[in-house]
Amino acid sequence: MTTALITGSTAGIGAAFARRLAADGHNLVLVARDTKRLREQATELHDRHGIEAEVLTADLAEDKGIESVADRLGDRKNPVDLLINNAGFGNKGRYLDVPMVDELRMLKVHCEAVLRLTSAATEAMRERGRGGVVNVASVAAFVPRGTYGASKAWVVQFSQGAARDLAGSGVRLMALCPGFVRTEFHDRAGMGTDNIPGWMWLDADKLVAAALHDLARGKTLSIPDPRYKALMGAAKLVPRGVLGAVSSRTGRKYGPQ
């Protein structure tokens, strides 16, 4: 049985990955900040699917948390075959309205943690000649929209560049770029969602199924829904200045309230 490690596993996309991978027979290492929720999740998945679910409490906004997860990924005696870098969050407010400490915390989780954990995982995977990493980004990576979008753009560029460097090693890397997904993400950030059109919402379980399919096909970028693929394709044709203005207006309309 293979083992998958999932950060931000207790809710949203991370929880959907945990459900799907457990159902497929993978043992799991579940990573989040809330030990109680982690233990409840591990027990449920073990009882339902008969897999082993290890709990690792870690805050990826702290060096100690990143180091503990990196150490687990580097454990050669208990190897991790698939890493899902899913942990992340949003800040409510425009640029300069958000405290700098919160902006830096976001970059720590979205960029530094992704870099360090991907490196720890792929180093061990390359030695074995197999493995995979999914770095969860966002369609926000493709539009000029503040620190969140910029951090997710970094995830996309890093993942695709690292994937090219590891080509032929047996290790696959992919950036996953979902749109709006019904999770705890917006509630935690204090963002209103009542004004987001129904057609823009994605189902987390379907998203995960599409993402794993794309990873198996060797894709380095996954936009797992035709609606968002069409939107991102159209965005490439729009001049950056116009796109920035549209993104700003759209963010005010469909973003934090």
C-alpha cells in the first residue's frame, strides 16, 4: 500500500483528497493545526476504508511546523509516495489594508512551505524512482489580483519548472488550479459568498477526481473544470492592463465583503 501526505487535510479540498485516496486504498499522513479534528478524521477514514491514517499536527506558518512535515517526508523507512500541498488561506482586504504580518504569513504557507515540502518529498522520491506531488494553486494565479494571486502564480511557475527539471526521474509534479469551491476557506477569511453566481462553484470531490486523473496522465497543470478552462483561455487574450481592471472590479463584486 502506498502512502499519501496531505496538508490542510481536515477541510475542503484537502478533506476531499483524503476521502478519495483512502477509498482508493492509500495509507495517509494527515497534516493540519487542529489535533482533535485530525484524530477524528483519521479514525473515520480508518474505520470506513481500513487504511492506516497517521496524524501530524503542524502549523505551516511556523518554521517548526514546516520542519516537522519535511522530516516526515524525508523518512526513508516509511516513505511518502504522494504529497498533496493543500494548506492555504486568504486575507480579507485590498493591498495595504491587510497587515504586513498577515501578508508575510501567507507567503510563508503558500510559497516557502510549498518549496521546502516539495523539495523534501521529491528528493526522497527521486531516490526511489517514483512518486508524485500536487501543489494546490488557484485560477487566481492567472489574473493580477493581490498577494493571494501572486503567491498562487508562484506555485504554478515553481511546480511546472520543477516538473521539467525532474522529467525522466519517475517523479511527477503538478499545479492544481481550482476556481471557487465550497469549503471553509471563505468563512475563515471573513469573506462573503452570497454574491458569487452558482455556476462558478465547483464540487470538491469531482475536482479531486479530475486532478488525480490529470496527474496520472502526466500533466503539470490542472484546471479541472471546462468552465474555468474557458475563462482562463479567454483571459490570455485580454491585454494585461484591461485584465487587471476587470480583475479588480470582479474582486470587489465577488470577493471579500
